[in-house]
Amino acid sequence: MYPAIDPTAAFSNKVFSGKVVLITGASRGIGLETAVFFARAGASLSLVARKQETLDESKAKILKVAPTTKVLTLPVDVKDSAEAAKAVVSTVEHFGKLNVLIANAGRTTKFGNGKLIGIS
């Protein structure tokens, strides 16, 4: 890893301490890895995904590497804009603010022979 993208300083200096980050699609992939980064850098997290079970698994993974992280989990399907808005409101009510929003939720659709034909 070259110095310009090395996150070590962000982690050791807790550069996101006192910040609240809401991440959609936080139960796996890029969303989960983004959550781990922000947790290691000191942020409090609001994790959004469709299933509470996968959110609980994500929270456990995060707390394994950043045990003092404050984590709120919200089972929400962000395709419903009213529910997505409630996730933002719930985050602010719980933490008192929201500093960063990572809009990462997405879903692929595969049909027939398994080839990707659309992203929603």
C-alpha cells in the first residue's frame, strides 16, 4: 500500500471521533468494509440494510475490530423513500446528529443463465 491511501493514520488518530456516519447497504461487501473503516477511525455508525439478522452479523464483525464503536442498526429497504427518511431521522434522534451519509445500497438482478441484466 502506498502512503497516500494508507489508513493507518486515520485509525491511530481516530480522525472521525465525534462523527456519525450512516451507511446503507451495510450488511456486506463495500458497505460493510466502509463501516469497518469508519469504526476503526473513531466514528459512531448507523447501519442500514433490509434484514436485522445480517445487520447483527455486521455489527458483531465491526465490534470485533473496533469494540468501543457505538452502532445503531436499522432494518430498512431504502427503495421505500419514506422508510429511508425515517432511517435518517432515527439516526439523528439516537446520536444527536449526522455528519456523513454513504448511499451504498443496491441490488443486482440475474435471470435464466445467471447473467447480470440489471441493477436497481
